[in-house]
Amino acid sequence: MDPTQLTEAIDRSANLIAPGSVLAGMAATEAPDAYLRGLHPRHPQFERLRQLYLALKAGTYQTEPAPQPVAEEAQESPRKGRKKKKKKVAKPAAPPPLTADKVLVNMEQWRWMPDDLGRLHVAVNIPEFQMRVMKEGREIHAERVVTGTVANQTPIFSKEMQTVVFQPGWGVPPSIKVKDLLPGLLAGRDPVAARGYRMSYRGRMVSASQIDWRKVDIRRVSIVQPPGPSNALGQVKFLFPNKHDVYLHDTPSKSLFNAESRAFSYGCVRVRNPMRFAEVLFQETAGWSSQRVASLARSKPENEVRVAGQVPVHMTYFTVLVDDAGKPRVLRDIYGHEARIKGGLEGRIEQVARKRQDLDAVRNAIVSRASSRRVANFDSARQGRNSRSRNVRSYSQSGGFFGWLD
């Protein structure tokens, strides 16, 4: 199975070994079973999942009854002379059931991971809404994150961290240009200026009224939100260049980190305390103090700082995690990847593959609807003018005040 055929949100390879090489290896050993098991991923998490899978298939895994989520009651301070009221808080959602198929799907994803994750690396687990900095297999920093919505999924891939940009500007991505900004521009409004963005086309600054948005593809127009307190990227962004144009960054919308399920972004990953993340990153790669990192953040807008050494960033989608004691934690499959991967393993890719988004088609549909409304409005206005003209002529023939118009 080629994982990239399942959905554009999965950007990994299956790391398959040539069948001839496997057969030769089996023939050259007295323990072919041990040889085959030696081809499994060496990651500890894979082996924990494998043992859990075997126990589930054999019926020997003893599931503990899941504690029932209980809604807490928050006490409110009563006003003088009034009775105390109790405010109910929504109870958390129950975890999904643990099944052998669910474990198998997670084992398969470990087969797609690099053999060497990196002595120092960053791991973002999308359905867990969690980011971790790992050093020699040990977690040294963890933080809550916000990931992409179901419609704008954060992709699964691995790339090297290269730069950290303090006080960044935000280049509006193509999907937001087409889906969010283009409809307003076609309607004669200017959402670009209203949001304080800057726009340039063919190397010069332009305003919305200077462009015929029915003819010019908005994706070819550069739209940037300058650095500032309200910038969508906040104080800092972390770049690991990739074809998905995804990165880690700060955000002014801090309240979203309090939600249990945090799939709110357009695909990039928002970090709750990015400055602390930057301090850990530069401490480990360059030995810098937190004071030096803070001074970099204050120095100038668009301050781009190179990250020394190799720091892989792994965007993952593991819905079953097994701790050191063998106890599993089960997460919700927010993007529906489990069914796709299972279908791919069963040879049903054409039935389960998620259709790739075609921004050309989206843009054409938006322009077509705007043109149709434009024609309809013109016809309506023309009918109104004709009606008023008939009324004027009728009033004139009857000797009305506006007879001179004829």
C-alpha cells in the first residue's frame, strides 16, 4: 500500500523491503521467524502495540472498566440575600473502544516512521493535541497544541527544523485566499484592507479595487498580515520547510487551548507557550539562555534565527498510546484516518481514499456564483429602471408634474 494514495493529509512512505531480499534473508538463517520479527520497527511503542494486539486477538487482554465521566458542579458566589446556585460543567466525552483493528492501524503507521527519529526531535501527535520535545528517548518538554479542522487537516509527515522567526508576518495561504477572501472581493467589499493586510501583485503594492477578481487568480496575489499584536502567528513561528506549507506558531487566540478537543486551525499547529518551546529548542541546540532568546524576540520584526544541528519534526497521528506499564490510552480518530488505513491494508484504497481538494474548482465555482449574482442584480436593476420609466411616461400623459421629462 502507498499511504499517500489514501489522502493528501498522509505524506509518508511504507518503507517496503524487496521480496527477494526477504526470501534471501530467511534462507540464510536457521531462525526465519526471528529474522522476520527483526524486520519490525525498532521503536519501543511499536513493540508495546504488538503485544497489546496479540493479547486482544487471543482474548487474553483484561480490559478495565472505564470510569464513567462525571459532570462537575461549579459553585458560584451568591449575591447578598440570594441562595447559592450550582452551575453544571459539561462532562468529558468517553474514550473510544479499544479494538485489535485500532491497534493494528497504529502499528502500520509506525512502519512508516523513520528508523531514526533523531537524538533530539519534536513530535506532534495530532489526535492527542500534544507536542513533545524528545531527547535520547526521554521527554524534556511537552505542551498543548491546536491542530487543523476536519476540513483543513494537519498533514502527517517528517521534516527538519531549520529556522525560528520572531515577530513574524503572516503570508495568507492559498486556501484562505480562495475560500475566505475571494467571495467578499467579488462582492465589491475589501476584507483585505479591513483586516489590515497588505497586498501586492506583479511586484507592486495594489488595492482591491485595482484588480478584476473574476480574471486574476487570487492565489497569484501576495497577501500578508504585517507583524503586530493581532498577527495570526503571534510572537514566533517555527519553520521546517515542507510542501504542505505547515509550521508551528504562536497565536493570540489563547482560550482555544482550554478545549478538550482542539481541532480549530487551518492546518498549521498552534503552540500554547511557544516562547518556552523556543527556549528549550535553543538551549539544547546552541546552549543559549532564556534571556538571550527573549532579547531575540524583542530585537526587530521578522527576526529569523537559524537552528543549529538536526532537529526532526514528526507530525504523527497515533490514536493508541501504550505507557511503560502496558496500559493503553485510546484517542478519538478525528480525521477518519483509521478506516482509510484499514481499507488500504485490505486492498480497498479506491473505496476509502479521501478526495483531494481542488482549489481550481473551488475558485471557479466562487467566481461563477458571483457572476450569476452580478447578472441577476443587473437584470433586477434594469427591470426597476424600465418600470420607473413607464410610470413617469404614464404620469406625464395624465398631465402630471413630471410631464417635461418626456
